[in-house]
Amino acid sequence: MNTVIIKYNAGNIQSVLYALERIGASAVVSDDPATIAAADKVIFPGVGEASTAMNYLKERKLDQLIISLQQPVLGICLGMQLMCTYSEENNTSCLGIFNEQVKRFEPGPASLKIPQIGWNNIQQLKTPLFHSIKENSYCYFVHGYYAEYGLYTIATTNYGIDYSAALHKNNFYGTQFHPEKSADIGEQLLKNFIAL
């Protein structure tokens, strides 16, 4: 089993590597197109800002590579947002794998701080990505932008509004939360992804 974590300038790469080690899975970190294309599984992590990350991917032609991948791909946080069509974060055109818009959280009640940082529960879980994960399980989120609820939503959460906690289309999956920081639930999700 050969898992590759895409190396680019928006990484929570080390914590993803540690999380995979905890479940007995090894991975390599690479921005080499041939290495990524040959992987059994690809993880597309992300912490950072959308337009800078997209520019980096385009400069290295990783944008076209990611779209062309046929094996299971998991985008995490910004990685998932970049797999959508468009992000309001600096007016960024993204990869367009999921036909979804990424919106900025609008200021609401003072109790809902932006960005959302912390644990929140997920609902309406679908697909084998959530095998053995119960409804209303708690996962760890850090984000100021969100993908709207839509056709590809396979989990939702609520932070002032309902939005997509996870997306799925064909071989592409994405989670807005960080499985590598979500304790047992996150480890189960990573196990499920590796088993796809």
C-alpha cells in the first residue's frame, strides 16, 4: 500500500504523517508528479490561504495532476476547499472537482467566533468513508471559510448555518475537519480512507 501526501506550501503535513503512523500506515511526502500519480492513495492536506496555495499548485502543474488522478484522493480542510470550484478567499478559482462554492463565514452571534476553532459534531454521514463512525461524532475544525451544502455533501455540521463537513465525488473525498487532529474518530476515518 503506497500512500502519498502532496507536498505544497499549505501543509499540516507532519501531523497527517503522525496520524497515519498511529494507525500503522506509512506515507511519503512528495510534489513529484510521477510519485503522486503512481500512489495507491493520495492525501491533499492544507492549512493556509486559498489563492497562494492555488498559485503554487499551478506553477508546478500539480493542479492538472490532481484533477487527473484516478485513485482515492482525500482533501483535508483547505485541501477540500481547493477541490471546489471557487473560494471567496481572495476571489480564487479552484480545481473544480466539486461543483461547490466556498464562502466566508458571516459574522453572527458573539458566541460564534470566526474562524471556527475547536470541536463540532458531524451529521448525515454517508459513504464508506464514515464506516463505524456514529452520527453526531465530534471532530476538530479550524477554518473561516466553508463549502456550502450541496449535491456532493456526505456529512454536515452546523456553525450558525449548516454546511458541508465532508464531500465526495467519484474517487475524490474531502473533509473540512482535520482527521489527524480528531482523536479516535479521525483515526477511524483515515483507516476507512486507506481501506477504500
